[in-house]
Amino acid sequence: MRTIEYEKISRAQKNLLRPSERGGDIQRHFLAKARDNSWDFCEIIRKWGLQEGDEPPVPIRKWSEKELIDPPSYTEEIIVEIWKDLTLAEASKPGTWFSIHLAMMEKGMIHSSYFAAEHGRTGRDHISDVLDGNDRDDKIDRCVRLILRRLGGVLERGKRTVYENCPVARAWWRYRYAKEANGIFERQETKDLSNLLRKKPVWNSLIPAMTSSLTLIGDSKIRPSLVSFLGSEAKSSDDLTKKEIDHLIRLIGRRSEIIRSEIFPLLQQESAVR
């Protein structure tokens, strides 16, 4: 499937987001084209360096703005089905989701202005407000960053930008992790586990740990166990707070590290002696 290389996205975003361009002509042009839902906006993304390859599949019906920004359960199932052939490596790359959203815009399934929707305002209204309002420089920059995050990610935010900032990618990964836990333990329905992961305290604790602070939480055995446990806790008690989830993740991390670095080598030595 076609994509945009990481280096090319990085170069394009650095040009768009450099401090000297805050509120400047390049950012204003970017927002104006996004607001107008014009073909020119697609061309901006294409010129970043779209690779040759098969065009991504797209939904067969148009999506609403709300559906794109916060995919409900039925749209999440569509997302998983349409892009079921994505590899984990592909799904973790911003370029994949930039390419998917570009295909959706070119096919008329979504509009570029949708990515700027915020606080009850349509994307078109939000863009118009920041272009015409006071304190425009900071607001323009924030709006540009909002659109980029939702399109596929802002690369300066690191690996987690795809998982945290891109709603469609987030829904894809959320369902995958839910299905993974269901496939191992079968204690909760995939849909229920996905709804659990939809909660900000859970997702906003899990992803930073997996992608930066405590990567062993992303282990294919540890992660589904944690998701399944959190699912059982959510049913048996009040929702866990982010602080409680963070504490649980740190506890798992410490004990897992002891097992991996101290106990497991001893078991290997004992086995070798035998």
C-alpha cells in the first residue's frame, strides 16, 4: 500500500511548524485550503512525497465530521474491517494514515475541514475564527497542529503521536488490543474491552508506557493481561483513575523487570547445569 516516508513527512512538517512560520503565510495557506475542502489541500499532502503503490481501500459511504473525529463503535468495526490487512509496522507509521486520509478525501468520503473540528465548532468555523480573530499567530499554529495530529500525527511528538492523536489510527489499535485480550482470556467481549480502552485515563496511561517510559508493557503477553485485568476491575468497581492505572503499570513494570533481569537468568543457569 502506498505511503509517505517518515523523512519526507518530517521535512514537510518542520517547514510548516518552524517558529518563524507561526501565523505566517505558509500556515495561513495550509488552513485556507483545508477550510475550502479543495483539491489543493490534497495536493499539499501529495507533494510531501507520496510513494508509488496500491491505493488504500476506503469506506463505501461518506463519514460525518463527528464520526471522523471520534469514531463510534460501529465505525470502529468498519475501520478494522477496511484496513484489516495492515501490518503492525504499517499501522504504527504516520505515513500510512496520512495516505489513508488522503485517499478518503480524494474519494469524497471526508472533507479536509473535518480535521479542525473542536469544542462544538465545525472545522470550517474553527479555521475561519483563527484566521480572522485576534492573537492569530498562536491560534493559527495550534489549528495547523490539530489538523496534522488527526491526519496522521505530529512527528516531533515521537512514536506515540499515531496512537494518541490520530482518531482513526487510535480506533484501529484500540480494537486490536481489545481483540488480543479477548483471544487469550475470553473473559470479556471485544466490544466491552474496546470501550474500556476508549476511556482517556486508560489509553493515556497505556500508550506512553508502551511507547516510551516502560516499553515492556507492550509485550504480547503482558499487554493483554493488563487490558483484561482492567476490564474486570472496571466491571467490579468504580472506574480506575489515571493515577491508579499509572501505579499499576509501574508495579507490573518493576516486577516484570526483576523476573527478566534476575530470576529468568538464574533459571537458565539451573537448566544449563542439568
